[in-house]
Amino acid sequence: MTPLVYRALSRLALPAVLARLYWQGQRDKAGRAGLAERLGRPGEVSGGPVVWVHAASVGEVRAVAPLVRAMAAAGRSIHLTTNTTTGRQTVEQLDLPVAGVTLAPLDSPGVVARFLSTLRPVAAVMVELELWPNRLLALQKAGIPVALVNARLSEPSLHRYQRLGALIPAALGGVRRVAAQSPDDARRLATLGVPAQRIRTTGNLKFDQTLDEAQVAAGHRLREMLGQKRPVWVAASARSDEIAPILTAHERLLQAHPQALLILVPRHPDRVSLPPSAAAQAADWQWTTRSSGENPSATTRVFVGDTLGELPVFLAAADVAFVGGSLVPVGGHNPLEPALLGLPVLMGPHVRNVVEVDKLLAEAGGRRRVMDLHELADALTALFNEPALARRMGQAAQSVAAAHGGACKRTMDWVAPLLP
């Protein structure tokens, strides 16, 4: 595919995309309110030159937070965009020092042009794998330097991009600096068309993230209320298709540990109907939700963390963490938050988004692979049967998280020349 063909197709697709967003907006008031932003109208822009930073959603916002703070401390004014309303809420919750935060413009030529003419950025920083061709081509045409930070590219993604022909190499022509997570990511990005001299392996920014001490303290208070001897595990960032197997695994765990509590934290709380009747087979199961304000009792078996931004609270109250997006082919979510808290980490087989971190945790003995709900139930039972094993795994995970910091400084040193 050529850039010309892609531009034409994206123009033709715009009405259908807008119709879909309008339909979604009937259920999501925040998304409906952001429709103008998606059409390239970021609203009033603060004076002075700005750096456009784009992070796809919650995980990418959390990952880039240390770099945003470093850029702001160095005097850069930042306008941050994200693809989701939850991503924008995360920017606000983290209190990031940005001049503005909006939903990202759709990848259609007219929309992108309107956005750039309003924002007038002096540089652009794209986080992880945000290779939107019209955005990159428009930035290149305008002579605005682009950096890819915390960049990752799996082997399957490389092959998918290569099937697009000349489009992606052309879009990457304006990328001046790439800060790759790993040598393998750097190699694949070079294969995709980025000149090797523009790529540096700087590490994963997620290793530099810090946990809010107030949230950790809140988690410890929650644990005191639950009871220190009660088995508690978290299913973190669970996708909708994972909830049924997670609940079935918990049902099996209850056979060995009848007082066990599952803190279920859905990736998208607004898309989940709880409790799912297919998995809640035991009639005496009791559920409660964080949003209800009702604390779990001694007879509660599932506590649903259906509030945004409180995952560290729930992790700090737990003994073991299963990280979602890994039992289904999503690619796995960030396992470093539980690792930072010294929790043993369980993950399914689908980890293409976190290959390097998953490998490091496994090599250190801090992560155990669970291929399905049966292995998840077995792993949970084993860890609660052997607290010493759980402690060793948690300490190993925490040591990995502590040993691989510094990516923020290396990334900042690499991309700083592009940021006037």
C-alpha cells in the first residue's frame, strides 16, 4: 500500500468511524464530549511552543509519566493526547504537569491537518507502538521532528506492518530518534525501515514508574480490615473474556482455602456485567463492589475493583497477582506494578506486549506461567499452601523491578536534542 492509497482509504472510512464513535457516545458521556477533539479540535491551546506527546491509553500514560515529568522539569510545555477517556482520566489522576490533555485526532488527513494547525507543536513524542501513518506523514511534511519512546515491536507486528508495503517505511521517514525497549525491538524497528543510527536501546520506562504512597497505604489499611491471615489474590486488568475462567479458578481455590478472597479488577469496568451467571456457580457466593462503598465481609468471596486508577490499592492488599490480558490473545498487561509491591506474578501464555519484562521476571523466579484456568487454580493453591514460596517469588519479582531502572534518564538524554 502507498501513502496515497492509505490517505484515500482513511478519508472514505471517516464517516463510518464517526458513526461508530457517535454510537459509543450514547453510552459514554465523556467519549461523546470528546468527539470534537477526535475531529482535530483540541480547544484553546496555551501560549508558547508545545511538545505533542501521544500515549494510547492507561498503560502507556503510566509508562510515559516519568518522562513527561522530566521534560516539564527541563522547561518543555507538553500537550498530551490519548486514545481513550480512561487514558485522559489517568493523566489527571497522576497530576502530570501538562499544558493540556485531549483525545487524539483520528488518523484522517483533514483531521490531522486541523489538529496540527491549531496545536502547532515544535516536536512530537509517540509512546510504544503508535505508528499512525497520516499523523506521521503530516508531521514529516511540516518538518516537525518525531521521537518514538519506549518503542516496542513484536515479530507478529513486524510482519503485519511489512504486509502494508511502502506505507510504514514512508511514514517512518520523519522519525528522528527511536528509544527502544530492548535490542530485539531495536532490530525489528530497523528491519521495518528506521535507520539504525536513529535507534538506541534505552530500556523500558515502566521500570521507572513509582507507586503512589497514599494508595499503597490505603491498600495496607484495606488488608488490615480483611485480615492478615486471609488468602487474598488480585486478578489485575482482567479482560471480559478472562472473567469466567478467573471465577472458575477462584471456585477451585475455595475448595482448598474456603476463606479466600478474589479482588477482581476488570480492564474495562463499564463493559462488564457482574456477576457472570456462567461462572458464579456457587449460590452462596457473596459479591461486593468498590464503587458501592461497601467493604468486603468475612463471607465475601469476590470484591470487584470497579473504580478507575485504584489498582495499586488492590495490589497492596493482596498476596498474589494474576496479570490479565494474558489468558486471551491480547498480549498481556503490565506486570511491574505487582512486582514493585513484592507480589508473586502469574501470567498466561499471551505476553507479546511485555515479552522482555516477562522474561526477566521468569528468569529471576518471580513469575509463573499458567496456561489455562486449571493451571491458574493450581498455582494459586500452591502459593497459598506454601507462603514461603510466595515470599521468595515476590522478593524475586521486586528485585527485578528495582534493578532495571534508569530508562527515563537514558530516554531523555537521547530525545532531548529534538525538544526545543
